[in-house]
Amino acid sequence: MSKPRISFLSEDELNTIHNASLEVLENTGIRVTDEAVLDILKKTGAGVDYVKKHVTIPRGLVEEALRRAPKTTTYAARNPEYDVVLNKQKAHFWAEGGAPFIVDRETGERRYSRLEDSAQWAVLADYLDHFHFLWPVGQATNVPSGMRGIVGMCTALRNTEKHVGVGASSAQAAQYQIEIAAAIVGGREQLRKRPIISANVCPISPLSYEDEMTDAIIEYAKVGLPILMWPMPLMGETSPATLSGTMVINNAEVLGGLTALEFASPGVPVVYTAGVGTVDFKTGSGIISPEGTLMNLALAQLAYHYDLPMQVGSSGSASKTLDLQAGYDDAISLLAHMLIVPDMVMGFGSLDSALTSSMEALVIDNEIIDYALRYTQGFEVNDETLAVDVIDKVGPGGIFLGEKHTLQHFKERWPSRLSDIDSFEAWQKKGSKSIGEVAHEKVKEILATHKPEPIAEDVEKEIAQILKRATAELKDDD
């Protein structure tokens, strides 16, 4: 089977970026504000200045951490049918969530998200066939801030049978999330075997790791949950104004975090994330541009070079509404990233540079993914597909519609499920609807009819008790 693929950095160039990253870690170093992580790195042989919160990491420690890191990992789900193995053979997709704002389904206005939005987002992602995992949407502004990560996770798990990504603002909150997930799967050891949740850590570029995230991440790592190491350097703002220099920052931040995690919990699954961005130098705002895609493609090659599970931040648009820009931003970015065959792709269902979630955008993105999967599937070249005998039979001026060969192979053509491919007259008869209107109707239909399998009643009672204890302990941070 001939499949389109891309690989443009040479082995020498990959090694050059790797060595430059190690030089940064060994000489420039990183900032780590968490005392426990400083202690871990000190015991490994890193140079630690507790006063300045500064760490330098020798090359040998990074290389040892890379040896310890698993080369494949499983993202399990509440329903084992949705378990996913990251083994560099197939792309999998995240329903993004995480944005503070959402497009209101009824008014179309942008507003702060609420807990009920998280429930609906989970139901939608559970239904849409190309999404394998989801982040709880938004910040649940109608929930006390200390409980948002915990309640958001519970809401998502109750409304999807797929894998859920989580985040926490403290070690205590992470511990409660772990306790709830363990209750669902049957204990902490079972959670280690079948992690139905995973976490991410976002270094503060350049080269800084702050208390709030590192406290929680160490808790997740202790029970073997997969960790997305997800830098977000912005070229020319929080990283150099060159593509290669920004890649060095991204790579050094991944390797620095991976080193801390592998010595804190040897063998914890760490996923390499290529998530660099670019800025509008007139305003300082993050933007979608070709350079971001180029860097992510190159970083994905670097992840393969390390033989690590890998994610790219791909889809998502800077557009503020569901318009032509939203469509071409998503499609161009996804098609390019699919040529590297990433383990995971992030960014779907988002607008306004990931500040706003849109359920209609998520439905449309599911269609774009379907198109991209067909694009990267490629095609067979053999006697059957060359069809010389069929061409000879039909001959000049003939038609192939009635041929048995056509009946056998017509499914090779991508079948639209949401996009309009009708004639103008047929489109008019259906109401002359835009893709946004069609997606809006599809969202309403899914939310009205799709019912994920609920969590068992006895487990729900246990979760209720855990939530009660968490609410008593964790105070509102606002």
C-alpha cells in the first residue's frame, strides 16, 4: 500500500538539535520551584541551587531517563473497547476542552463555561467516532475553584466511556482524582494496569517548572499514569525567533521534565508533545502560522528519534467564529501533521487560538479527521486496481458505472457524512443550510439521543463519599 508520509530532517540534524538541547540543560539549566522535585534531581546527581531554584542536568542523567521511559503506553478507557495503545502505528485524536470560554449552543454567544457544558462535551466526544480521548471542557466557573479539576473529571467520566485527560492545581486534588479513578476500575493497582485518566504538565517557557503543576504531576507519576510533557514555547516571545532555536527550547523542556519524572517514578509513561507556537509581533498574541506546523513536524521526528510516544498540537483555529478561516486552519494543519503519523493529535473543537470551545466545531472537526484519514490511507497499485482489463472492456466513450469492478471498489471514494456534496437544487430543498447550521443540528441530535453507559451505582456511592471529603479539605482558591 502506497501511503503519503513526510520526513525532512536528516539524522545529523536530529542529533544536532538533541545535542543543543543537552547543552542547554547542562549549562543554562532549568528553574524548578518545587522542593520535592529539587530533592529528586539532587539525589540523581543534578546540580541544584535551592536558593535560586535552579537546576543543571548532566547529559548522562537525561540519557538514563530516556532509557527508563517506556516506548509504548496504553491509554485505557472506562469501556475497554475504547482502550488505545500508543505504538507509532496509528493517529488518535483528542476532543480538546480546557478553554475558559465556550460558544453557547442556544445563543451562539461566547461565555465562560459551566459544569453542564463539560457534561455535554463528554457526551458529544463519546458519540463522535474519531475521538479517542477528551479533556473536560472549560473551567466549570459555577464550581469552587479548588474542586474544579476533581468535579470536571467526575463529570466527564460519568458522560463518556472513553479516556479522560485531567489536571489539578495541587497534590491533594490529584490524590482525590486518583482515588476516584481507582474506585471506578477496581483499585490503584488496576488503575496502574488500565489508566483511564492521564495528566499533562506544561512547563512555563522558557525552561521553568512551577509548584502547582509539579506537585500534582509527581502524584500522577507515582501511580504510573501516562504524563503528557507539553511545552508551549512561542517563537520570538518565550523562545528564540528562529525555528531551530524554538525547537531546542521545546526539546529541552520535554527532556528536563522527563528526567525528573523518570527518577521520581522509574518507568512512568511520558508522552513527548510538539506544541510550539508563533506570535503576532505587533500584538504579542499567539497565532496559527505555517512555521508552527513546520516545527511540530520536525519535533515529531525527534520524538520518533527517541522512540517515545508522541503527540502534536495540530488542529484549532485563531478564528473567533465558525467561518472559512476556522475550516482551512483546521484542515491544512491536520493534513500536514497526519503525514508524520503522530500517536495523538490535540486541538479539536477549539476557536480563538484555543481560548474558546465550540461543540459545532468539534462535530465539523470529526468530519475533517475522517477526510484526513482517507488522505493518509493511500492506495493499492496492483493488477486488480490498475483495472486494465476493465478499461479494455468498456473502451473509448464507455461508462464504468455498471461494471462489477465499480461495485466492488466504489467504497474507495471517501463518503461524506456531514459535508454538502449535493447539487445546488438538492441543497436548496434541504433548506440551504451552512455547514455550521448542519453541525448545530447534529449537536442537538446527539445530545438528545446518545446515552453513554453509566457508572455502577455502588461505585457512584463511593465517589460521592470521596467528593464529600475533598470538598471539606480543598478550599476555594478564588
